[in-house]
Amino acid sequence: MAAFKFRLASVLRYRERVKQQKQCEIDGLIAARMLVETEIRALERELEHAAEAVTGEAGQLFTVMQLRLYGDYAQHLATRIKDREGALKQCEESIVLKRRELVEAMRAVKALEQLRARLEAKFRREQNVEEQKSTDEIGQRKFADPETRKKIPY
């Protein structure tokens, strides 16, 4: 019995590699998003600690310079948090786009796999028909006289 060869196997392998590449890109973007989220949380904690330091003890007096430094530091942290939130939003948009691309790549692979399955089933049916014909022919030869090509009586 002959082996089935899918003529578009190289295209299928290429599309699977593209799909894997898209998945790796999404994984990288998700890791970047998680990193940005941890940075945001760290900055928010740092801002809270700075606020606690200023409001620390009741009756404690601060100089104008200390309050100005705290204000500048808090403003700087707030700006960094907004920048990181912008980067987070950009990461999420990129993830959404990459997921769409991944879905398209998965559809392309699935379509080729279905085509391969249909062609393989058709090939197997044709092979079975050929095998059936050859066994039928063998069965007819067994009961025929090779010289006269007529059936031999029992």
C-alpha cells in the first residue's frame, strides 16, 4: 500500500511556524504587560510610603523645603505612574492585535489540516478500491485455466 503524501505539507509546516511565532509574540507581550503592572504597583506603593512619611507623626513640623521636595517627588511618581499606565494600555492593544493575528494563523492551519484529512481519506478510499479490484482479480485467476482462460469445472 502506497504512503499518502500531502502536496501542501511545506505550506502547512510554514503556517504552523507562523502560528507558533505569533503565540511567542503574544507570550512576550503578556510578560511585558505583567512587568509594567508590577512597576505600576511598585510606584503606587512608593507614593503611599512617601505620603505616610509626610503625614507620619502628629505635631511634627516640616520645613518648606521638605514639603516642596515631597511635592516634587510625588509629582514625579504620579507622572511615572501615568507613563506606565500608558505603556500598559499600549501593551494591551498590542496583545489584542496579536491575538487577532493568531486566530487568523490558527484558521489557516486548521483549513490546511482539514484539507489534508479530506485528501488522505480520499486517497485511502482509492487505495481500498484498487486493493479490492486486485483481490477480485486474484480470485478470478484462481478458478481459470491459464491456457484456455475458462473456468475449471470441479
